[in-house]
Amino acid sequence: MVALAPSIRLRRTPFSEGVEAAGVTAYSVYNHMLLPAVFESPEADYHHLKRAVQVWDVSCERQVELRGPDAARLMQMLTPRDLRGMLPGQCFYVPIVDETGGMLNDPVAVKIAEDRWWISIADSDLLMWVKGVAYGYRLDVLVDEPDVSPLAVQGPKADDLVARIFGEAIRDLRFFRFGWFQFQGRDLVIARSGYSKQGGFEIYVEGGDIGMPLWNALMAAGADLDVRAGCPNLIERIEGGLLSYGNDMTRANTPHECGLGRFCNTQTAIGCIGRDALLRVAMEGPVRQIRPLAVDGPALPPVDRPFPLMAGDRKVGQVTSGAWSPDFGTNVAIGMVRMTHWEPGTDLILEAPDGPRRAVVRETFWN
């Protein structure tokens, strides 16, 4: 077994003590931080997530804070989603693009106030891009990474657990809305959101000193709910069609190729840096796009590199995420497929490391 070498560059989190005590068995590296990847096993973690409640250390979802008179202007420059109607207390999923329309990140924007925003980022060094844009345009805004570490509570019993710590009013939060709730005298942003389709909350913990007290409080309060430490689950996220930046999409892809065109108000998102490029893409349409696929055979090996999708001797796409689904009895996969072969029901051949497999394009994801 290969272990990660400890390093100051590989940052621990305010919840690492709890994660280790809970028996984490594998980590990934995400935004230069430790991200738990497995506790009992991917399959056991998957079943538990779907029936009970888990507490996830997702501190690696770092925040890029925009603060100052030009904060809203800068936020709109970063994304083709029109943010003019967004109010404080709302969270928006926002593609972040460069001048060519290429995806730099797919974060959640959290509007704290008109002059204060958090960008809860996926796995890329977005902070440097945002600081460069702010400096290059001489904007009156401070761009920094605050001491904020998200802790997610996910699963069908998430409402019951979070209400025991923060009060019954939290049940009234609507999807992708947040409120301020107290823990040990400190006001915390809590949003109804998360990287699963099972429902739950993300707690934006400001100040690492209350990380373990909050972790321990949730674990104690949820004992009768079968609460466990967990993490984003590969199988469940593929079933739900939740994309992973750096795996399923990169800077080489536009939002339209990633199936995110509905989040691009290109005509009205005035000021977006990649707007002109995306106007052309929207008019012409993408020539490849993310598609769900069902793949025959036994459990796929880990997708540690893109697996080619073939039509005869011609490559027409690639699978970027895949896993065996216990609930659906097939390998579930996410792939980027050319328009000539992306229609539902199209038969393709996946060149897996252990041999060719039949792969069928699906119309929808599983959840």
C-alpha cells in the first residue's frame, strides 16, 4: 500500500482529528488539503449514506472571499450566469470561465452581502485567477482565502441531526439558501446544499478552533440516528450526475460541453470575461457533451485516466468516472461523447484496462 507523505504543503483540517478517530482508510488530495475518500469501503459507505446520516470533512472546499465596493462586479466578471437577481442569503451554482470560455472551476457562489461574497471552490487554484482579474482591472475589492472550513451533513436523516444542534428553524431552509445559526456563541452560515443527492446541509465553520467541538456535538447528538463520519461517495455522485472538476471537465471544456448551458445567461451576463467566446459556442452548439453511460461486465477498475470510448476503430469519447452500482446492478459512468454518438441507446465500446466492454449511452442519470 502506498501512503501519502506528510508535508506542510498538504494541509490538515480542523476536523482531521475526528476523521482519523472515525477510521478513515483512504484520502485524496483536493485544493492542497486532505479529503477523506473511504471509511469502511466505497460500497458500505454508499449504503449508509443512502439510509442514515453522515458528517463529512469537506474543508478542502476552500472559500475565495470577495469583499469591497466592486465585489459584485468582480463576481459577474467571473461567470456567465447572470447574478443581478441574486439576493443575500442565496447560493448559486456558477460555472467560472476564462477568456476562451473554458471551465476554470464550478463552485457555489454564496452571497453574504452586496459587498461580500464567498466562492466555495472545486479543485483548482481559483484564488490566483480571481486576484489577477481584480488587480488587472484595478477593482476596489479585497480577494483572499478566509479561515472558513465547510462541514457537510448529508443523508435522509440530516434534517433531524442538524435541528438537534441548531434548532428546529433550520428545517425551513430552502434548497440553495442559507441562514445564520449559532454554535457556542458564534454565528455560522449554514446552507441547504451538498455534494450528494441524499439531501443535507453545509456548515461554513469560521475559525478552526470550533471545528472539533462541532464535530463531537454532531456525533453525540446523532448516536441514535446511526451517524457516522463519511465523505463524498464516488458511486452515489455518478448515479446522481454530479460532475467532478479535474475529472469530468477541465479548462479544455466549455460549460455547454459539460451540460451546464442552463447556468449560462450569456446574452445578459454583461461583463463576463468569457462572454464573447460563449456567445459563439451557444450559437453553434457543442460538438461533444457529458453523457451518462451504463457499462457491462464486472466492477470497473478505478478510472485513474480517461478510458477511450470507441465506435468501431474510431474514438468518439472517453469515460472519466465509473463505478459499480450495487442498487442498479451495473457499472455507472460519466463520459464526454461526440455529438455523432451521444443519442440515448447508442452502443459503444469502452476500452477498459481489463479489456473491452459494451457501453450504452443513457438519456438520464440514475438519481
